[in-house]
Amino acid sequence: MKKVSFAEFGGPDVLRLVDAEEPHAGPGQVRIAVRAAGVNAVDWRIREGQFQKVRPIELPAGVGLDASGVVDEIGVGVEGVEIGDRVFGEGASTYAEFAVLSAWAAMPDGLPFEEAAGYPSVVETALRVIRQVGVRPGQTLLVSGASGGVGSAVLQIARDRGIKVIGTAGAANQDYLRGLGAIATSYGEGWAERVRRLGRVDAALDIAGSGVLRELVELTGDPQRVITIADLGAPEFGVRFSGEAGSVPEALAEAVDLIARGALHIPVEKSYTLADAAAAHIDSRAGHTRGRRVVVV
């Protein structure tokens, strides 16, 4: 099968499309014929070696966590799924023609494979950080870097829970944020003062890692009311870095409910082939995403 892999840490040029042995489902797992794989910031952060001190991996390594596809192999002990089922979920080395998933859910009716691949990690992350930051219905949550996948999920989940959201993004994405129910404002010089004029901020999330933690702490008045998923310098400001995933099956179940109720929709901004994985990483690292990027197999 074809698979995207890297044998050394570095820039996107270390990615190679290689011939590899097909993986097989172990106990508690399923294998899918991949139709699409989600492109996440963690993919290129791992490729760059940013997490080697905390989550070391052996090289060569595959790329990708999220995928959608058709079940074609079922591991021992797995119930409730059959060969041929359309599923989306989380696994390993998903930029490939076949991948093993350790957590999955049946895709809601009518959901395209491309869109489905964009949900697993971002919904889990969104649910986790909303819970960790402790924001409640009726309060105001500030989301810095709100137009990407995780931000899009946070805005919609918060809205569904009765939480007011202020989102920052580039000028081109202001209407997109408003369409997701947020009060939108642009980042750049003077952004913190623009947020202050919008009212009290009870909690804040840093999605983009763009060096805004000091301002987020000032806006909330308490570093414990700020969570980042992208700034490794968080301890300097007393801010928590959220990197350990919670229950992915529970997150997928909630994602299915939200999608089925029409409360969650994250558009696919751009799709790539396996051969274009490096371009997907370049674009993801550049930011300014509106929704999700996916690799289509």
C-alpha cells in the first residue's frame, strides 16, 4: 500500500510517499480502507520533533491521527461494527491507503468522507478544553485563533451550550466567525483593547499559539482561566497546556449527536492527495485556515 512516512525530523521535505506493508487490526481495533485523513497541527509538530521530549516516537514513522473510511478488518473483541461500515475516528499513520483505528464511530447519514475525516481530534480537543477552562452557560469565552478546525468546533459547541464566544481571526475570516455564532474581532496590533471594548471575558482559549498568553491572562485576570493547546511556553505565564487527549469514543459520540442535530458543521477548506502531504503541512503551519484541511485517498 501507499503511505506517507518520514525517516528524520525536519521540514515538510522529509515526507515521503512510500510502499509499505498493510497494517492489521489488533484486539479492540478496526482497519479501514482510508477515504480521507484529517490534517492537524500536531501532525507537523510531531514531524518537526517538537514532542520528542514528552512523547518520543521511533523513526521511520507514519503521519496522521484522524481518518474516515470503510471497515475491512475487525480485531478480536470488537462488537457493534461490521465489514463495509462507514466510520470515522482516530488511529495512527492515517495518511495511507489502509489504517488501523483505536476509536471510531459510525458516520452520520449523508456526511461525506472528506468532512468526516476533519472531526475526530478537533472535536475531542474542543470538548476537552471547554471542560478544562471551566466556562459555564451565560459566561463569555474568548477564543484566540478561532477560524481553524478546533476553533470552529469550540465556537459551535459553546454556542450549543449557551456560552457567549468572542473569536479572533484574520480580517478575511470575520464573517465566517459570525456565521458560527461568535462575536468576531481581528488580531494584530490593539487586539486586546478591541476585546476589552466587547465586555467581560470569563475564560480564554489559545488555539493558534501566536504569543498571546500574557494578554489572555490580563483579560481574564487569572492564569487558571486560560488554556492553550499550542504554546509550549505556557508555564512561564502560569497557564495550563492541554495536550493529553480525553475519551475519544465519548467525543466521537458527542460529535455524531451534534452533527445529526445540525449543531456542528466544519467545512473542508482544501483537500490534498497523499503525494501532496508536504503541501498540506506547509499550508497548515501557515495558519489562516477556515475550517479543515484533509488528505483524500
